Amino acid sequence: MITVSAQGEADYRRLQEAIDSIPAGSGEAATIRLRPGIYEEKVTVPKDAPPILLLGEDAERTIVTWSDNAHTIGPDGEPLGTFRTGTLNVFAANFTAENVTIRNASGPGTGQAVAAFVDADRAVFRRVRLLGDQDTLYTGGKHYYDDCCIEGDVDYIFGPATAVFDRCRLHNKRSRGYITAASTPEGAAFGYVFLDCEITGGDGVRDVYLGRPWRPYAHTAFIRTRMDGCVAPEGWHNWGQPDREKTSRYEEFGSTGEGAAPEKRADWSRQQSAEEAKDYRILRILDGWHPEGY
């Protein structure tokens, strides 16, 4: 086990130093124990890293934070753009994070600013807080999020992943925002699936959309989700591109709360039957991958 503490008395003071100490391509799993503290650093898990468990003790007190946004000037003298703004950047398969907060502190109105950029297969996040504003979480690969809190205002969960969000809380910080912007590849059976989650909004937040299609074949399903009054009655937005209404798959089953309004939803979305919802099982969604411990 590798230990990291911003206060010292550990193997390393910085999380990136701990990751860099793990032999690339070894295949031997590594555990990094991240002790409570604020870690102001931009962190990358390279593609050739072995399986890593990033284990915090308490998400409220264990925070990795940075503040790049799309307009930040990079080392090459050019704006970073969305995809280089991540606080945590994961490119290696079989990465797991537990009991930590990943934050992009760029702030509202600064444009795209990613907290976690996860372009890797078989990524698992448990009891993790992902905090930001626009574009908080980028997802690529197969992912599993368990009991996480994800907050933002515009497209704050986005990308082409097949991802299960199990018992997560989605918190909206701005009116007329969008929770998801899926870019599910054509032919993929599943995109984003939310199981037994909760959607909340800040004071006065209204007219939030469940999703809009970043690409034509976006798939997003909310199964047994409790939604407060921040959710817009129509639920879904076509991103100003009516043709995507024909190819996107937006589904709900068993929504509850003030924001659940099946009779008012966009007519190009659909309500699942109970039999259809039974098929939304984690192993089936993730095509046989079994996230350890769920």
C-alpha cells in the first residue's frame, strides 16, 4: 500500500507522485491510501498504469481540486479546450476510487471545466463526490458509479460510455440546465442508466432537463428515480436538432417526486413497462462485467 498525506508522515505528499511511483505495465494491482486533506493538483492516471484503487477515508475531508477551464491557456500557448481541463484524468483500465471528492473549482460562467475525465474501461467510483459546474464528468468506456454525488449545471455528465449510476444523487446548481449529454455510439445497447437515484436542485432552481443528445444515438434511462421540482415537465431537450428525436432513446420507469410528470414528458421519449425495467440489470447493462463488491 502507498500512503499519501498533504501533511506529511506518509510515503508522498502529492497524489501524482504516488501514481508516478507505480511501475507502468506491471499488471500488479496497487492501492493508494489518500489521507484527509486538500490536494491542490491536476492528476493523471496514464494508460499503461496497472489496476489502481484510490482509497480515501472520508469524501467530505479528502479533496482533490484544480481549476482549469476551456479558456485556460495551456503549456502550448493555446486554450486547453474541454478535454484537457480535468482535475482527475483516468486513461488506465480497472481504476477504482472510493471515499474522495474530485472538484473542478473554476466556478460558474467560466465554460467547460471537467472534474473527472474518465476515458478508460471498467472504472468504478464508490461514495465519491464529483463537483463542478459545466461538464463535471466525462465518461468513456464501461463505468459503475455507486452511491456518488455528482453536481453541475450544464451537460455535467457527458460522453459515449455505457455507465450505471446506482443510488447516486444528482444535484443541479442552475435553472434551465441539463444533467446528461450522452454521445452513445450507434448500435450500443445502453448508454447512461440511472438506478434508484435522486435528483435535487438548489434554492430556486427550475426547468432542468434530464438530458439532451450530444450525438444522434444518445441513450439515457432513469429507473425508479426520485426527482424534486427542479426537473422540467417535458424532461428532455432535442438540442435544437429535431432529427435527433428519431434516433435518441430517452426512457423512464417509476419516477417519483414533484419532478415526475410522465404525462407531460416530450412525446419522443418513452415510459418503460415494468417488464422492460426488469431487464435493466447491472450485469446485462455492463455486458457481463461484474464491478467487484456491488
